[in-house]
Amino acid sequence: GAVVSQHPSWVICKSGTSVKIECRSLDFQATTMFWYRQFPKQSLMLMATSNEGSKATYEQGVEKDKFLINHASLTLSTLTVTSAHPEDSSFYICSASSPTGTSYEQYFGPGTRLTVT
Amino acid sequence: LAKTTQPISMDSYEGQEVNITCSHNNIATNDYITWYQQFPSQGPRFIIQGYKTKVTNEVASLFIPADRKSSTLSLPRVSLSDTAVYYCLVVGNSGYSTLTFGKGTMLLVSP
């Protein structure tokens, strides 16, 4: 149980275009989802916390107008990278907390590799 | 949030027991200790979580001394497939706590 999927698994886009990444909880409802970014050889860095039906909470230094997060349902959160640039190339990972689970066990998606050319 | 410190890397051989120690001197009373495993180009996977003393599941054991300022993840009889980065995190139990990942420990298991 507790499976989180992401789509696409990898994407290549041109500089200046926008890319949407989906995060789905497949077998549970997630009131809270998290978005992370991971650069090569580095650790995961939390970008934002996404709550169903409300605005996302962004970490310091993350541009909310560039990284648009929508959590319209209890099973889907989306991250849109607007006007992507090569420096946005990274591995984006989402995670979800289940209302019936413990707060200290999050379920992670497989990640999305974004390459901006 | 309590900061964690763990070795950058460790080497082992197949069949050996591996112990990865993490220090978290500023852990709060309500904090739990959680370990995640991450393979390249994959999302982290939950391994084990504990509050005090010893916790064991089918893949690992977690040892936490009485002062809770450190913890040790023990992987029995590692195999090549255990080569991964292991993250130690300290997480609060209030609401949906955010996770702060440190640098992790890169474990390399050789034949």
C-alpha cells in the first residue's frame, strides 16, 4: 500500500517553456503533499508543502511564481515549472502523507528528471 | 529542527553487517528518528523509525541510546543491492512535519 506515482518520469524541454509534473497518491488520500528538488550528488531540498484545497507553502528562496503548485484533489498535486531555464534542470520528487498514517513516514514518488535545453 | 550528522560514505562487503551512526544532539522530546534509503534516480524509501531503545523490522534494526542524541542503523548481511544513500532524519510528531534531509551516507557494498 501507500504508493505514490509521478508523471512524467523524465522530460526535456526548451528554455522558456513551461512543464507540468503530476504527483498522484494511488491507494490513499493525501491531504498534504511535498515537493522536493535534488541536484546531482546533493541531498533533497524541500521546495514547498502542498495542502489540498489551499495555497502551497513555499520554502525560503523558492519562487512561488515560477514553481506553481496545485493540489486540487486528495490524490493529485501538480508542479508547474514556468519559463524553465537550464538551471532548473534537476530531479523533482514528491511525497505524500496519509491522514491515517504517521506524520513521520512519508511516501515518496519515483521522481521526475527535468532537463531544460 | 534537529540537525543530523552522519558519515559521508562507508564501504562494506557482501554478507557483512553494516552499522551507520547518526548524531542528533539537539533532538527534542517529541522527535522521532527516521531512516530513508535512496537509490540513484529514485525517490527515497522509508526503512525504519523509532523513538527509543531498539526497533527491528524485516530489513534493519535501529538502536537508540537513552539520551537519544545518536542512533545507529544496522543492516544485517548486506548485499550488492544495498548500495545506496542512507539518510537519517529527526522528525516531529505534530501534524504533518516537513522532512529536512542532510547529506546522507553513501554505502558501497562490494563483492
